[in-house]
Amino acid sequence: MKAVITVTGKDVVGIIAKVSSACAEYHANIVDISQSVLSEYFAMIMVVEIDQIAVEFTSFVDAMTKLGKENGLVIHTMHEDVFNVMHHI
């Protein structure tokens, strides 16, 4: 199973490192990543495999949200099933 993680905020050095380190800490494997800097704003979307995460999915979501708040970012983590239902016509 997979999750979609979005990260937005002011661009600073180390955003990708912090988010990818947190994913590694929880055993979420990054399978795809795209990032862009628009003026001084950072935007990233990641797809991660969550089959092997070390905690319940809701705890992983909470940890990623907390990481965002601690670093002045908005990090939103959504299970692929929810993402697919939201974007199904």
C-alpha cells in the first residue's frame, strides 16, 4: 500500500532531507518524488510505500504533520485509497 505526502512552505535548505529522514525512520519507502521551487515557495509531492511502517498509519500521519509544524511547513499525508476515491470521477 502507498501514501501520498505533500509538503509546502517557504524554501529553506534541508526540507527534502528532513522529510525523507522521517520517512526512513518510520520505514516508509519513497518510490516517487517531485519537488519544485516557485519564487521562494517550496512544493513537493511524494509517494511512499507504507506496508512496512513501524507504527500505525495514523501515528505516521501525526508524526509527519508535527514535523511540518516544527519546521514552518504544511505536510499532509493521505492513504492512497482516500486519495484515489477523492480523485475518482
